[in-house]
Amino acid sequence: MTQAAAQITAVMAGFIPAIHVLFGGKEDVDTRNKSGHDGPGTARASYSALRSALISLPAAVISFLVSAVPAYADLKLCNRMSYVVEVAIGIDDKAATATRGWFRIDPAACRVVAQGTLTADRILLNARALGVYGSSPIPQSGGDTLCIAPDNFVIAAARQCRSGQSPAPFTQINPTRTDDGNLVAYLAEDSEYDDEQARLAGIQRLLVVAGYDAAPIDGVDGPKTQAALAAFLRNRGLTPDIVQAPNFFATMIDAVQSPSSTGLTWCNDTPHKVMAAVGTDDGKTVVSRGWYRIDPGKCLHPDVTGQPRQIFSFAEAVDAENRALKFKDRPLNWGGTTQLCTRETKFETNEQGDCGARGFAATGFAAVDMSSGGKTLRFAVP
């Protein structure tokens, strides 16, 4: 075993990525290449002072507090984004580079991802939002390309990907040392939420995904957010006290990924990953948007706000490289006769004419009957 692999195994022994979250306070989908809740706050003074260390991304930003330290004690990552994220870390030394993931972190939560003193030339990080949010809202960038796997993994030689592994961009981080001698790095957005704001923005974002009008997603409490939250709790048979429970984000995500009596729900009954797109017609403008990833056995509510006169849906099964699958020599997809514009990568457009000239493709969407107030579309192999 290489030194890097031995260290990444030793410092994280006993950890099970993407399950337990440590709260330090009180946002798959992979990009498609074809789509007032009070709690303990955390001081932001050092974060603001070190904003110059920002690693910029086009839409959502991963930002880290910086301090040059040659040896690392316990390393903690804290999430000040409005998304539930999964992170993978890389340990780079002179001999080799190893990676491990995934560690799930809720908004306003922290998680220890490495225990004990760790000597390494560099520590690297890759972060992704959960698939429930649709096409990845966290653009991936970084100076290193290392190997990851879809599920929990440890990869000893992470610069040469093998079967079942794929390359991904990693960014070097230089965490800051806290008063207790440990180290912390923060994941943040352009909005620069504090812990309380990040938690509320995370709740707002999932309410919108679930089909409730909690926009804008700004981390600011008010009557609109409270009404949406109350309706969500009532419709799901949940009591108000669960909002303060440590597993509230898990509860919300489970609700979003299960059929609902209101709004549009997609459910994937196939053994394949499904990528879906939605269209809305409010009587003035027709908007198409995608892609949303729906894992096997999961459901998803696309973020449809307002009261559109008509909703349209298109979905297709894809393989691990996001290539369209066929069943009996025919594309395994679910659509209809209404032609709306789509493209290979994440998209949203309110222009539905002359798709090809604008770099889009005309795709057949199915009109969804929403007369009963809710509709669940189930995607299954014929």
C-alpha cells in the first residue's frame, strides 16, 4: 500500500461516507454531457477577512479559508451552501495520490473527513450536489484530475482510473487552524451565507424542488417561506418540531423523492439512470428546462413554480457515461408529440422556435394532465 493510501485509510478508519453528519452550526447530479430557523451560528469574521482566497466558480462557489500548515490534525469541512453536498477528498504526497468519498454534508453542518495528524504535500477536494437538485448546480473545476467512483470508495492510486472509476476535477484546499488545534475548510456560495442563512436557504431550495413556492432562495425568513414550509409539513404528515431535528434535510429529501398528491412527480422504475426535462406554458411563454437526474427506484419533483396552464415532460434512460440507452433497438425514452428545445448539457430556454439554429434539438415532450392537482409519471422498461 502506498504512503498516501495508508494515510487516507488510517486517518479515516471507521468512517462511513455519506451517512452521519456532525452539526457545527445551526444546495449528479452530475452535469449531463449529452443535464426563521434558529440554531447556533458560527463567526464569519475570519471567513470575510480571507475572501481573497476564494476559488471562483461561475454559478456556485466553493470557497476555503486558507492557512499554510505542513501537518494536518483532524480535518473538518463545513457547508455554507444551500445544497446538501457530497464531497471526496484527495491526499497527495511525494509517493502517490489517494482519494476517498463520499461524505455527505447538510447546509450549516460540518463533518470530520480525516482524523489524527496527517502529513501530506497537498489536500484536494471535489464537491457535488445531490441528484435531487437536477443538473449539477456546482460547476466542477480544479487543477488536478483524480479518480472517483459512483458510490462510497477508497482509491489508492487515484491518478490512473480503472474499471468502475472516472476522472474528476479536484481543487487544492489549505484549511485554517482553529483554536482547538484542528483544521476547518468552508464550502460557500456567492451569497456568502452564514450558518443560519445557509440552513434556511437549503430548506427553501428543497421546498421549491418539492413544488412549493418558497422563492426567492435567499436565506431570509418571512411569511412566504413559513407558508410553504407549513404546507409541506401538513401534506407530508410531519410535525413542526421536526424542522429542528438533525435529520430534517434527510426527511425533506426522502419526501421530495417519493410520490406526491400535488404537482408533477417523476418516478424511475427502471434499473437505469434516467435524465428528464420539463416544459411549462403559462399562456405567454413556453419554457423548457433540464436535465434532472432520477436514480433507479427514486422519484423526483421538478421545480415548477407558479400556476402554468400546461406542463410537458420528456425523459430517457442513459448509461454511466450519459449515453442514451436502447431497448429492442429503440431509444428507451418517454415523451410525446409536442416539440420543445433541448440540448446535450444543462439548459433552460424560453424560445421554442428554430431549435437547431440556436444549438438545440427539437425533442418530443408529452403533455401532462394536471387536472387533479397532482400527477406521477412512472418510467418503466416496456
